[in-house]
Amino acid sequence: MQSANDPNGKRPVQDSWKDLTMWDAIDEFEISETEEGTQAMSVRGQLHEGVQDFNYEDLDERDVMSMKFNTENEAEAFYVMLGRATGFSVRKSYKLKDPETGQVRYRQWVCSRHGLRDEKHIQREDRQREPKAVTRVDCKACFKVRLSVEEDKYVVSNIVMRHNHKLASPTSTKFLKSHRHISEADYAQAHVLRRVGMKTSQIMKLFVLQCGGYNNVPFTIKDLYNKMNSERMEEIADGDAEGAFAYLFGKKDVDPNLYFNFTVDSEGRLSRLFWSDSRSREDYRCFGDVLVFDSTYNTNKYLHPLVVMCGINNHFSTSIFACSTVREEDEGAYEWVLNTFLEAMDGKKPISVVTDGAPQMRKAIKKCLPNTKHRLCCWHLNQNLNSHVGNEDFRAGFKDCMYNNCSIDKFEAKWAKLVCSFNMENNDWVNQVYRKRKRWALAYLRGYFFGGMRSTQRCERMHAMLKIYLHRELRLFETLRAFDLANAWLRHEEARMNVETEHTSLLPATETHYLEQHAAEVFTRRIFLKVRAEMRSQGLYFRYNAMDDGVQCIHFISHSYSNKERRVLYNRTSGIMSCSCLQMKTVGLPCSHMFRIMVIEGMKKIPPNCIMQRWMRDARRGRSGSLRERSEVTNVNEMARYARLSSGCNTMCYYGAKTTTGYTRLLNVIDIQTAEMKTLSLEESTATGSSSQAHRKGDASGKVGIGDPHANRPRGDQRTKGKERHIRNKCGNCGGFMYILTFCGSGREGHNKRTCPLHIENPNDDLSHALGMSPDIFEGVGANSRFQQSVDTTNYTWLNNGNLSNYQPVDDEEEEDIDLNRDIMYPAW
């Protein structure tokens, strides 16, 4: 760049500067606090390519003194670009405003290393953290402008270009404060990605990939973290609980049937929160015969467990009915959740409920749902089985007792034989779980409708999906928002399965063409596949006897290989069919035994009583109740519009980047349209105000006056156990746990096969030490005896080696509640 008085007749610097269209590309200015309370300035937005081509290195102080600027922002942008080109960071200094008009009369910018750190900060004696690195070296470089009233422009009054420190190299300039910026477009993209569960570090890597390297990204990952955190703080400026309620009230504006309730503690802080939107309430009205009740953890910063109440729809996929956060996992909390749930669902109670076996849940269910059949999760039982019993054959026998569709008498006989065969009569856990047999053995549960649900694994899969969106760093209002996003995905999947069922068809795959065709017309696709599997199995049964009076017939059928016998009753007048396996009552689908009789009777359609409304394609038809079904209309907000525009521009940018001509033309179009869209945006925001800020802040009358929740340590969170540590290995001799229990720095070491108490010369003392009991309790006891501790007392009953003839398992009418999950976390002792 030539000087202002170029002898060769070239244009002066002032005229060249006027031609640069830099100002249209400046988005806005960001002010941020730096050390000692001063302010640093950074310019957002991409600068015009012409400004980057401007040769700042040839500028001297005389050239700059001759410059004039239309606005204060123009002068600021110039000095920032000068700092970027020469290698220093810019900081705002003082300004003087006209007291009458408020217009800036004087403004000064300085080098970021201007001044010195106050002596009081250097000599502080109450310092608790390591002091920050010194950045002030009393650099005198500065840039001053004043307003010329005659010209109505800002003219340069002083410029000092000499620095007393080393300037940054071109590769290091991007790390200086004033040259790092996150544009609104970049943050909008990052915000959308964060909403769908992507981590900030992953978002940064995406920007690096898009820009072609770290050198081309105009900000650091720390800037991105800070920007996102500052936006989060703005959203909860009135408090996290207030932000959550603002979100719920905002949802209720577009969803009048949204239901939510809450409680507060003695300090006025939120302790429990329950919510269910209109779609969830409608789903429960149609499919609320089976309720899965489970908790998940690490979903918010307060570590409050998230209680999910869900079920299965007519596609045999998960449908969420309601959700709640509770501070304490006690009987009172779960009782409140269930009572609130029933209130939200107009008092409709489920036929059956599946839980993980927590005693607090069990007690709450007995009070709130006394007539509801309770089933324990078989997955948790299997986990406990693997933890307490090492014999694989016993495990197989236990699972056979749990899943076998047999009578109660057969179950009791099989159980007694199993326990005595493996000498498990005195195993505490085996006896404890036997007391709960009415809640896990199929022999006791068959005939009660569970819809094929026998574990909370559906909730567990739901939790795994929720963890994509939910994590322990989320605020409460963010948890609500992320939960809605996860729920929206489930509903999207249901809509997809509806289309698959209604607009596609499968080719016949069985010999029962008429029955298969009828099933395909009635049931949804997933349910039809289950029914078709039963059709395929019907050929394995044969009828060996029948009792027929012309109207009603009892068919006796048997399996060709296993010799399992079933009785199928069919009334030709009423068309009612039933089977002794009770699958129709338990699962709601016809069994293979029924299909065998349908074939024998020459039926072409499935009897009406073998078709349950909840599995049909039109399961929601005719369900007009107190809850009005609402068609969900997605509100097109700013983030959604941004995402759509970004997606639409991808193809254009892809082809534009392939040629130099296309790249230049596309940049010109972007510059022109950016200026127009920015003007349009400013006009609309001035006329209507910022809707997002109005929705976020609300007014004082809209506050509910609830404080943020207390953080706690919920049951099941392994990472919040402090110094408590468990090593879950088993002794190869006695089957006991080899573990080291360390609590608050003290503990006792367990044992292994070599140091097993059964091998010690004085087994009573060592065994009592391993069990944490007094040795006196073993006095007078034979070495070949075994002990059994009662669950609800401290008495020990000693039993001799028994057999099948004298084994009498302990039965408890009250079915004492024992936390099955506790045994997964803690040693058996």
C-alpha cells in the first residue's frame, strides 16, 4: 500500500479505504470482561475478502490520521483488522458520550497489553488459587477517534503504532482474544447439534472438518464451551426451576391437555415434578392395560432419578405415558408419583404392572394399585441369580421354573426337586426369592394380562435411548426439552410402522392361507409376525381325543415331540375359543393350540374373541373419552428454519466449491443476500421484539416462585458411592464373595479359595469373621450342619442335610419385600 501522498499518482490510502465494503459484513460486537475489570472486544462475523487483501503493513501513522469513519463501529473494525494483520489484540478503553443526545463523542481503543496489573492483585494474601498469567506490560499503543460535528464523521485524533512487546506471528494471531469470534450462524449450528445430544468436543471437530483444519476455525473449543454456557445461564436467569416451569407453561399454550404437577420441600425448593402431554395421556387411554414402572439415573445435574412410566402400543413398541423426577426414592415419593399418575389419567388403573423389585415401589403399588397384578422383572432376577449361584445347572433349572407355562402344583414340585438336588435349602437368596414366587413364576402369573411384558428391559432400552439426549450435566429445563426430543423419536417410529403396516403387505408363508390373510388384515405388522409364528407351530400338534356334543367341543391335543398336552374348548354357536395354556389371557394373542383347532374345524377367519382390540390396526378407533385427541402440529421456530436452510444450501455449496468461477459467483450471492436478510431481520425484530427473549424471560407475574432442587445421591448411581468400593469375585470353594469393602478409608479383606474359612482349622471363628458375626453363635454346632438366617429376624435356624421327602420351603404370606437390586450392588454377606 502506497502512502497518502503517493508521488506516482496512485490513489491515497483514504480513498482506497472508502472502497472497501467491510462494514456490511460485520455482524455485531461482543464485549467480554477480562482481568482487573476492563473490557475486551471481539468482532463477530466473516470479514470481506477485500479487507483481507488490504495491505496494513505499509500503513504509517500519517495514513491513519487522515482517515475518517461514518460510525464508531467502523473505526473499531478498522483497528481490529489492523491488530489482526500486525499481530496484537485490541481492547476497548474509555469513551465519552454527549449528555444530551447520548452520542459517543470520544472513543479510545488500546492494545490488550496496555497498562499494568494492580499491585493489590499481586500482593494478595488471601489467594486460594494460582494467579493467572500476567498479560499487561504497559504497552502504549492506542487508537483514538472523536466526532467531528461539522462533518458528522469520526476522525482520528491520535494513533500510536509502536508496541513494547513482541507481536504475534500470523499463525498465532487467531488465538488472540479480539480475533476469536463465534458467528451467529456457527452458534446456531452448534446449538442444534447440542440439542440432539452431540458433545461440544464433537461439534468442534465438525467445524474443523467443515473449515478444512483447526487453522481455519475462527474460535477455540474453550470459546465454544463458554458461549454455550453463557446462553444456558441466560435461559435460567430466573432459576432452573423457573425455567422448567416456563417451558411447561409454554408447552401448555400449544397443548392445552398437558398435565403437570409438583411438590416443594420446607425450603420452597422443587422436590418432585410430574408431567404428561396429551399424546401420552391418549396413549395410556388406549394401551394402559400394562404399566412398566422404572427409574433411570444421571439424567440431570441434581442427580434426581427420572421415573419413567411406559407401556407397549399396538405395534409392540414402547409408548411413554408419563415421566417424573423425585428427590427421594422412598415409599412416599413413589406413592405420590402413582397417585398423580392416576389423577392425570382420569383414575384409570392398569391391569398389571412390571417393576424391578424395589421394596419402595412394591409398597407404593400395594397402596395405590391394590387390585393390579404386580410382576417382578425377570432380567433383574437373572442378574441376581448369576451373582448368588455359581452352578450353571441350577441356573438353568431356575429359569425353567420361572418361564415354564405349567400349573402351580407342577411348579412347586419342580422347585422342591431343584432345590434339594443342588443342596440349596439353606441358601438365603434362594429362600428369599421363593417368597416372591407369586410375582415372577409364570405358573402364578398366567391368566393375568401382561401383553408379553415380563421385564423392565423395555424401560432399560428406553433409558439407553434417553441417555443419548440426557446426561448428568443437564439443567432441569434442558432435561425436559431433551426428553421431549427423545419422545418425539418414539412417536416418529410409531408413525413409520403405521405406514409400513398400511401400505405394504407380506407374501403368504404358511399353509393356512385364509387364516394368515385375515390376521394380516387385522393386526399390525409386528403383531402379525408373532401370530404367524404361532400358525407355523400348529403343525407340531395332533388331536388325540375330543368331547363333542354338537355345539361345544373339547379338543385334547399333544405336542409331537415334547408330549405336552393342552385342552382347547370351542363353542360353535358363540364362536368362543379358549385354551388351557391361557396365552390368550396372558399375552392377548391366539396360541398355536388354538390355530390347530381352527384348522381342524375348517375355519377361515380367526374367532372374534381371539382378536384383542389393543393389537389391531385401528386400536385407537372408538376411543373417544375425556381426553380430546389432538393432531400435533410442529411449530416452525428459528432453529428449525435455520436447519432447513442449512440443509438446502449443502448441494449448492458442494457444486460451487468445485470451480473458481462458481466459488466467486456464489460468494457474491451470499454477500448480497446476507445484507438483505440482515436488514429484514433487524426490521422485524424492531417491529415485533424478540419473541425468543420474551418467551424466555416472561414477566414477573408468570413466575411460580419455586427454588432450584437440592442435589442428592440416588439409589443405583454407582459413581456417587463415595469411597465405597466392591470387588465382585467369588470363592471357588464355598461360592461366597471375595471382596474388599472399603468405607471411609477402612475395611476388611475378604477371602479366596486358598484362604476360604472352610479350609481353616477353626472354621467357626473364621467363618464368623467373614460373615461379620459373633463367634459365640456357633457354639454347639456340628461341622456338617448348615445355617439359614431368617430374613426378618436375627435368629439362626440350623438344618441337617435334607432330601426331597423332608424339604419344606419356608412360605411367607406377607411376601416380605427384599430389594433385589441391592444384591446386584452389594456382596451376599
